[in-house]
Amino acid sequence: MLLCAVLSGCGKSLPSSTPEAGSGPVAAIGAHGAGGLSTANTTRIGGADAATDAAAVALTVYPGLTPATRPKAVVLVDGGDWPAALAASVFAAAPLRAPLLYSAAGEGLPEASAHALSAMRPLGTRLLSGTQVLRVGPGGAPSGYVARSIVGESSAALAVQVARIWTSVRGHNPRQVIVVASNGPEAMAMPAAGLSALSGAPILLVRHSRIPRATAAELEQLERPNIYIVGPSSAVSASTMRKLGRYGTAVRIAGSTPASNAVAVARFADGGFGWGVLEPGHGLAFASVARPLDAPAAAPLAANGDYAPLLLLEGPEEIPGVLGGYVSDLQPGTPTSGPVHTVYNHGWVIGDESAISLTAQARLDSLLAVSSRPVAEPASGSATGTTPANEPTQPSEP
């Protein structure tokens, strides 16, 4: 295990050489603490803080080695502004699919963020007039990039401005919105980041017992959307939910603990909206409740690759019972023709061992592995392959 860690994840980290003339610096993830142990069924990405975790996720999704692995734009958010980071998660959705990086106080970039931005070399997006860096919240952007800023006089107003920019990107009003409490337990709102990145539904902010004026005005003009409230009544009160019902169809997705709340979000589906992850064959992202900023950081994993919903550990060592039970329910079995014909799960472990220990990672690996339990043979596909029936529905590209 130690040898794998020294080698930056048993070959999972990026090479440090430049593969082709004219390309930018390749991300030396290990040098910035953004690599870690990989097992047969898990990959650890991240380091000692949220800025490093965000940089590691961004470089995993966009290593910047070819035009196809460079993002159109990168989102930049102050690492001390949790509501802004959460609202910005929607930019990870199609068609923008922008990764998020954190800035430091005083408008500077932590070393990991600066390195990731330089390595990714955002192309610029025609959807936002060539913007390469989208700054959400107060503060500047690094020089040398085409930048655009989104600001608001309050957290709720900023979330509304993000939603409006997102509407302009997609070309139509959203039919679904996600609502969380800006003053509630941050851990209860964390799963909203991945849900927004998957669905393209913007995140709007309320208080536990009231709806801010900016949020109410935005909901009023959306013409009765479906409103999905992430978190229990301890985060968004029953009375606030009733008030939200005046603007559209209000549905709560909740569990009583951070771990069960995240599982509820991963299991939830309403028609084409939501994860609906109830069977084997999925990516899953695991983060610690102690690092709420890891939820927006991990949002690109929800909209790329194996499309991983966010699940939460409530301490570095233990797997909560509800989480262990859920992952066990997703464990693949073995068909009579052998494990090569089954489906597979994969886990992204976000952060270093202070967030999720190596022991916890090893337990997750066992839960994700193909078991010897016999299962029915998968349906035969055509020569061109088949599409899984329960693949999460993705928003259409414009």
C-alpha cells in the first residue's frame, strides 16, 4: 500500500512529461498532494484541503493533454464562500461541463489551483462569448484569461444570478430547480452539488424558515417548476416547503443523517430527473462531511466518466451503516459464465487520509467488488452494444 501511495496511485496519476509539441504542462498530481492509493475498485484523488481536492478532480476529468481533454471554461470560487460554490456546481452540467477551482482570500490562487488552471488551459466557450474563467462571487480572475464575473448582493441573489447565466447557456428556463438552506447544516446540502451537475437543475437558496426575496422572485418567473428540496426539515422547515409549493410542485429528498440524506439523493428519481441508482454498475463518489467544499469540487465526477453520485462518510474511519447497506445492495454478482460478463462499480475517494482513512477505503473496495453470489446472465447485446436501461438521463446538448 505504501509503495502504491509513493507511486501516486499505482499508475492512476498523470505523467509528468509533455506528450506532444505545443501542449501545456501536464499535471504532476502527486507533487501537489493530489494523488493517493488506488485499489481494484477505488481511486483516491485529492489532498489535505478542498482546494487540492478540487484541483485533483479537475485534472482527473480534464488533464489538458489534447483539445478533447481541455475544458471549455473553468469556474473559480472563493474557498471561503460555501453558498457560492454550491450554486456554481450547475456549471459542471452539460453543455458547459466546467470544473471548479478554489481561490484563496485576497484573490490569489493556491498552488494546486494555479497548477491545475495552467495545465487544463481552458479553450473558451462560445456559450459565454469566449469566456475561459467564470468567476462566481467577488474577486478577480488570473490575468491572461478571458474572464467573466457573476456577483450578487447576497448569497441568495448570487445563486439567482448563477441560475440566470445558466439559463442563457442552455437557452431555456429550467423545468426543475434544487433548493437547499444556506443556513442549514452544510452536510445536508452537499449531495445537491452532484445532483445539479447531473441534471442541469440550478440550485436556489432559502433560509430554514423563510424564502429570500431574490429566490421568491426567481421562482415566480419560472412558471411553476418542479422544486426539489434537498435535506430534512431540520434544514428546510415544513412551513418553508409549503411556501415553496406556491411556486411549483415541491418535493423533499431527505434522510435524517448526512449519510442517509446522501443515500436518499442517490436513490431518488422522478421521471427523467435524479440518479435512481438502485442496481450495480455505477460510479460512486465518497467524501467526508468534514469537508463540505468537496461536494462542489467533486461535481464534475457527477457529469463525466462513470457519472458518480456523492455519498458521505461521517468520520474518517467508519462506514455508516446506511451507507454500507446501500453500497452492499449495489454489489455486483457473478453470472454462470464468469465475472467478465457482469457489471462493475467504481468508487472515487475524495481527499487524503484525514478525510477518509485507508482502512475505510479498503472497506469500500470490498463493498464495491464483484461478489461470488450467482446472478442471472446479462441480456445479449447487439454487435454495437446496448445501453443500460437505468443509465441516468442526461440533458440534451444544444
